Amino acid sequence: VAIAGYVGGDVPTFVNMMNEKAVSLGCSNTHFATPNGLDAGLNHYTTARDMAKIASYAWQKSQIRKIVGTRTKTIKNLKGKTYRLVSTNRLLNERMPGVSGMKTGFTNKAGQCFVGVVKGLNGKTYISVTFGAQTTDGRWADARKLLSYARNLK
């Protein structure tokens, strides 16, 4: 929300920018109502296909690849206090072969979600999107199946 205010001037303007970008990427079944993905009524929605389009666009940015591929990071605030940040991407932290990102999520409407990126044995990069898992373990089981399949493509 803070970044949305900084980049867009205010949250509604930034959300409009998000929707414009989604349309420009060919996302015909996506509409954002918040900058953070939290449930906001019926006008905040997407599909797995559209989320894969957005992820594919983001993956082209080296800074995004670096951020989502980071397992842990220690930062200091202005007063010198340190904080250790740990990625919630279990597959990244377990070092599942070939997995290099991307995003976890949960809302009551969407359930447990994950957007994953894996490099296949054939050298191609694949993106998987899972929505609706009832449990965290279910999310990771779904993601492992898809990403393992893609990883082993020759």
C-alpha cells in the first residue's frame, strides 16, 4: 500500500495503473481493487491464466527474479535494529531442483495459492499457478506436482 501511494500518488490511481497493465498484457479476466491482492468484494478477481501472464511479464525483470529467488535477507532499520526476512516459498527454501520463484498467497476467497517458476531440463522456463488449496500442505503438494512435471520435460 505504501509503494502504491508512492508510485501512483494514491492507492486508487495505482490500482487503475495495475488494471491498465493487466489489460495491456492480455488479461481479460482480471480486475484489481487493491494493490496487495487482499479480498475486496466481487470486483477483485483473476484467473490462473491471467496470473501466469502477469508472472511471465514480471519474470522478464532481473530485479524481480532476484527478489523472488531470495530465501533470506537481513535488513537494518534507520536505528540499526536488524530483522531477518524469510521467504514463505517452501519450495525455494527446500531448494526444489530448478525452482527459482515466485509468490505465495492466501485469501478466504482464493484459498492457498502459489505462482511458481521452474527451469525444465530442456532449458525452457515454466510458470505454474495454483489456486484454491484448502491447506498450506495442499498448496505445496499441488505446486510440486506441476513444477516437477515441467522440470522433467525434455
